[in-house]
Amino acid sequence: MTSDEAHELIHCRAGGTSLLIECRGSQLPHVVYWGRDLGELSDDELAAVALTRRPQQVYNSIDRDVPVGLLPEPAYGWTGTPGLSGHRGGPAFSALFAVAGRADAVADGGRNVTITAEDAAARLRLILEIGVTGAGLVRMRASVENTGEDTYVVDGLNLALPVPAVATELLDMTGRHLRERSPQRSRFTAGTYLRENRRGRTGLDATLLLAAGESGFGFRSGAVWAMHVAWSGNHRVLAERTPRGVAVLAGGELLLPGEVRLAPGERYTSPWIYGSHGDGLDEVSRRFHQHLRHRPGHARSPRPVTLNTWEAVYFDHDLGRLSQLADLAADVGVERFVLDDGWFSGRRDDRAGLGDWYVDTDVWPDGLHPLIDHVAKLDMQFGLWVEPEMINPDSRLARAHPEWIMAAGDRLPPEARHQQVLNLGHPGAYAYILERLDALLSEYPIGYLKWDHNRDLVDAGHRGDGGSAAVHRQTLATYRLIDELKVRHPQVEIESCSSGGGRVDLGILERTDRIWASDCIDALERQQIQLWTSLLVPLDMIGAHVGATVSHTTGRRHTLGFRAGTALFGHFGIEWDLTTATPEERRELGGWVALYKRIRELLHTGDVVRGDHPDPAVLVHGVVAADRSRAIFAVVQLATSAQAPTGLIRLPGLDPRSRYRIAPLPPGDRIDGPTRSPLGWWEDGAVVTGQFASEAGVQAPTLYPERLALIEAVRVDAGQDLAAAGS
């Protein structure tokens, strides 16, 4: 930076985060520091921070310092992945923006900055928004506007945040149907680590978060920085390290060829990009949880115990059978009854009917009123399954409007689950679906929609536009459809389901109320699926159900205690044909439902904690109240261990200065294991300091594989037993 070049430092602080942004002359801003709160700094102190972080020039480099902007610019010397990619049929392939104005605002407990910049030669305007939310998340997006007189094609718009040199290890997710959110780690070396999603939805194998941290970072320790792209369509996220030692996390929407062609005066806006940091993944996660729980439309009522009919009856809908199931559900304490797939015209299996959103009069001659009335008399809310973005070729809708099916011209994509994708970017298709859903929600007292999306978007083009790529348009249309239904029916909650957990992102969660984490409700698989899903999503927004004794997706057999104890750490529900359960099983299930109701306020407002236990066969996780007065922990034996007994476990997150009574929590107090003596403290509990429990640890119960036990911790001076606390 030359001595006469004007510069300004902007310090955004909120939620324990500092974001220090430097603006040099007319250059786009770049981040000098992102991490733990630096406190209140004077102008001189801010200048010193910026000065002491500026690198030297070295041989054979650009003849000036090249800071990496929030929108990295090749025209300024950046040789990594560019922020903006686009052209006007060849020219204007490289933009160099000059800042033209800035506006500051304070909102939601954080500070936001909006910067406007121009490139007169490329005839483009850039609007860059960045700030820190009240939860301490960095939140940013960019818009590019065509100020020229011909078309500008946007190929990509990626925003970047720097991470320090100590971030030498990467963590992200992969997955598949029935096994979402499998973590994977790699070294953060020179070059680009790129994850692209081209599935047209967030994806069962989506990264969820791309985290960079100190080697060996875990849940409770190790500096870590993470990025999330809040978008439910195609997207990319990358970690990049240059030979100069610069390291960034970057991301944005992945645009297919020709998807965004800006006519004069038109504007493209990127998805919101989120960054979170912390000492360990728990702190990174907590910021996302706080952010989601402070959404304006976040559900404030206790999360109702839900029964979903899918694994109980599948497509075999019968009023008598479903009424009996509702009776048994009410007996065990269910508060919401959800009728899944199979209720609409021609839907006897998954080969036909999608798109014909009329109640099947052959199965339901009096409509859904008799079932809904029966459910209401049992004091339960009624919910319904829909899949608005999909269409079966064997449907009245497809036969009437084949032009509404997404395709790259006249060639239809391969079917998946016997279905194609309905083009919501087509005005006629959008109007039809909006009318049908609005009519259903107006006719019936429906309080909840399970909104499914059961296939990837392959060759997803707009046939009315020559078959041009249309995933971007489809994603925006889906958002618009949900938003409009929420305006018309504000009492209706919506669950995002997509072959299970295939659409989990902050874009869809800005407008829905929970996600279905996986179509697999095998409790063993769910322990890992829910653990890693909860890095982004708070427990009150993760659907977690008690399945049948023998899992429908894995064939494993599990105790009711393991199944219910797993579902407890989420939005608790049941997906089990209770007509096949014994009276003893229903009584035991009722006990778990009662426990959930007593402790759901804690589970759904507290801080999620996860232990860094050395034995991969043992998992320790829990929830600690925001004031740290009480906590619940699960000790989970995933498999046989290399050692026995289990040994010491730490109970993380407790106040080190307080004393806690720790004790088993019924009905999760049963400890079946290969032991011949009792655990000394288990029967009567013990009083220990929070520091001792969190750092030294206590002896864990030794359990058989695929079992769990619950431990409650109540601060002694709080004087309240957790198990007796009201919801």
C-alpha cells in the first residue's frame, strides 16, 4: 500500500466474534482478521493490527501487495479461484471494481456493511453485503448488476474468507441415501480442495460445512473456521492454499452454462455465505444453532411428539386401520399425527399419481375429513405428506402438460423412483401447484406438511426456453412457493425432507421448521447421522423417530431403550406400527414420551455438547442449559471396545465453579453389560464439581454394544431435580 493511499478499517463485533475489514483506496475490501473477539479497539489499535498482519514482498511476485478480497479479483493479481466469472461473449471476462459507496447498519445484535463498487469498462455494478450476526456468524452475499447495453453472462460468483496458517486440516461431509453426513478429513495442503454439488438439491452427499482447523481439532478443542453455502440447489465450496501462504474458504452457487444471462439493468444475487469459528466444533455449531433459533419465524411452541405413518402402513391406507393407529398414538402421548405418501389420486405405489394433488376418492370417499376429525377428537394435530416439485409420467397432470416436465429439450431425463421433476419455473406449473396446496390447506385443518423431494435434478432444463439449464430458476421458485404458502397459511409448519436428509441447508431452513435427517431410523445409524447433522441444525429442528424393533432399512434389531434414547436428542417422534407393539412395549414407549415432554425445553434451548472420547466405540453427547444449571448426557456404546470396562468419560460443558449432582435418568438408567459388579455411583448418584466432571471425568457404565444410558446433572445450588422439571 502506498503511503498516500487512503484506507479505512471496519471492526464488526458481535456474539464473541471480531471481523476486521480493511478498505484500501478504491479496492474491494478484504478481511484482515476473523476469529475470537478482539475487544473494543481504538483507531490506532486497529491500524496496528492491520499493519502487523501485512506481508513482505518477495522475489518474482506482483509488484504490490495482493490482499485477497471478499470477492477475489484476478485483475488485481489473484491467481487462485476467481470471485466473479463471466463475460459478454468473450469481452469483459475480467472485472476490476472500484468502490463507489458504503452504508453501515446495525441489525439483530450485529453490524452489517454494504459496499457498492463499479467497473466502468466491464459495465458492471457490484453490491457486497457483509456483517456479523448476533450469534457471531459472518454472513455475506454479493450482487452483480449489468449496467451495459448488451447481455452479460454470469458463470460464477464466489465469496471468500481467509483462514490462518494454523488451519492445516480439513473436515467436511459426504453421504448417501440412508447414511447421510459421514465425516471425512484431509490435510489442507497447497492447491484447491473443491466440493461441487450438481444434483439440483443440497444433496445426500453435501459437505454441510467445510471446516479448516488446527491439526487434530475436535468437538471441544482446536481452533477451527467453517463455511456454509445457504443454498438448496447446485453449489460449490472450496478450500484453497497458495504458495504465498494465503489460505481461504470460498463458496457460492454453481451455475450451469447459460443459467444467468443478465439483460441490461438485471441483477444476479448470490446465496448467503456463512462463516463460523470457534475453539472446537461445538462452538462453531453453537453459533449456527443460535442463529436459527433467532429467526423471526422460528417455532416457539414446544415441539410436539409426532407419529408418522410411513413405516407403519406405507401405501396401504385404510380409515379403520389408521384410526386404530391414531388411538394407540394418543394413548402413548403423541401430539401430532402425520399421514404420509399414498393419500392422493392414483397413488397405490410409487409408480403413479405424483402431480395429481386431489384426495383419492376410491380410498377416501369422504375425503380426509373422517380421519382428521378422529385425530382432532384425540387432541392431536394433523399433518400431511406432499412432494410438490415432482411428477409421475403416469399421472393426469403429466398427460395434460408434458411441457411442464424439466428436460434438456425433447429428451426426457432418466427416471428416478419412477418420477420426473415438475418445472416450477414455468408459470403455469407454479400456479397449478400453488392452487392445489392452497386448496388443501384451506379445506382441511392441516398444521404440518412433510415436504419431500425424492430425486436429483438431472438434465433439468426449461423446455419452453429451448431446454436451457434451469436449476437456478427451480430453486428460487421453490423458495417462492414455500414463502407464499407461509404467508397464506402462517399456522402451517413445514418439514424439509428429500430422500431423507438430501436438503439440509440454511437456505431451506430460513423458511421451514425442521428437517428429516434420514430415511434410516435404525438407531445405530442415527447416532452418527444426528451427531453430524447437529453441527449445523439445532436438535429442535432435527426430526428423530422411534422405529420398529427390527429396522426396515438395515434389518438390525434394537432394544426400545436404544431406539427411544436416540430419538430423544432431536424433535422426538414415532414411526412404528403400534398395532404390532405389545402392551408392555407401548407402556415403555409412553415412559420415553413422558420424559421427552418433561425435558424438551432443555433439549431445544440448551447448548449441544459432544465429548472427544478416545474410544471410537463410545460416544458421549448431551445438552447443557444456557445458564449451565442442568444437563443431560447420553453414553452410547456403538460397538464392542478394545478395552473393558469402558473407563472414564468426561461430561463436557458444565460450569467448572459449580457443584452438580450426577445420577442416571430413568427410563435411560438401565445398564445392561458384560459386568459382574455394580457401578459404584450409579444407584445413588454423586456430587462433583463441574470442573471435575468435565476435565477429569467419571467412570462410565459398561454396556453391551448398541445400548445407551442417560445421565442427568443438576447444579446443587439450583435445588431442582431435572427429572421433575416441567417442560
